Amino acid sequence: MPRPRRSARVLVFDDAGRVLLIRYAAQRASGEFLCWLTPGGEIEAGESPLQAACRELREELELDGVVVTGPIREEQNLLEHEGELRSNTDYFFHTQCAVEAPRLAGVTELEIRAMREIRWWSAAEIAASAERFFPVDLVGWMEQVWRRNYAQAADETRGKLGLRG
């Protein structure tokens, strides 16, 4: 039976409803596995999922002081992590920040090697892309989270500035 692993992941939105993803290169027995995924990582001993989500944002993106909400979803999966099959539980959260705020960082040598780049993606760009994304249902899900939590405030701000949607 695979060892359990718990991780915290965060949907980070900009004011246009795009989500920030990290291009991640995992080394597997079959070779390099490339994908785009939400910021986050393993929950450390004694840490709550929310504490881990906030720590991961600081470590991976140098984001501090953002309001992180959740968990809004829990997902079970099997994944190969550092050469070992693990039974993983992801706890998902969400937040919003300015486009220029995140900077790709990393703490461990493995993180620095694996995290290749960050990019803001719209749902339409993800849907049209041939790249691999996790979670696999990200497009529909990110749109729901955006509408439920941020869209009205963004529309009101654009309206006050005389801008159109």
C-alpha cells in the first residue's frame, strides 16, 4: 500500500480571472514528466492545510499577506513523488493577487530544479492548450471559484474606473 501524503494547493487569481500556474518537471523512471499545476506542496508535520498553503505561497512565489480561503475542495489521487508511489490528498484553497506580485522562488534544491516557470492562464487558454494541467478539471472549476468569489468585485472596480469587462 502506498504511503500517504497530504498537500495544500492554491488557486491564485489575478483581477481578470486568470489563474497562476507553475510549469513543473517531475523526474520519473520513464523520464521527465512536464505539467502545469497550482502552487502548493506537502503539508509538514504539525501544520494545518491552511498553514501549509500560506507557507507554500511564501516559499514558491514570495507571496505573503494575501488572504487565503478554504479548503474549498479535497481530492484523493495516486502520484509518483520522488520515485515513490504515494496515496495523496490535495486540499485546495484560493486567493487573489496583483499580476506582478508573484516571483518564482523555491526552497529546496529539488523545488528549484523542478519549478521551471510561472504563467497566468485564462480558462480559454487552458482549454485550447495541448499541455498537461492538474487538476485535470481545472477549467470548469476555476471559472466557478472565480465567479463565486471575485467576479462581482472585479466588475464593480472596472465600472468605477469606466472600463468595460
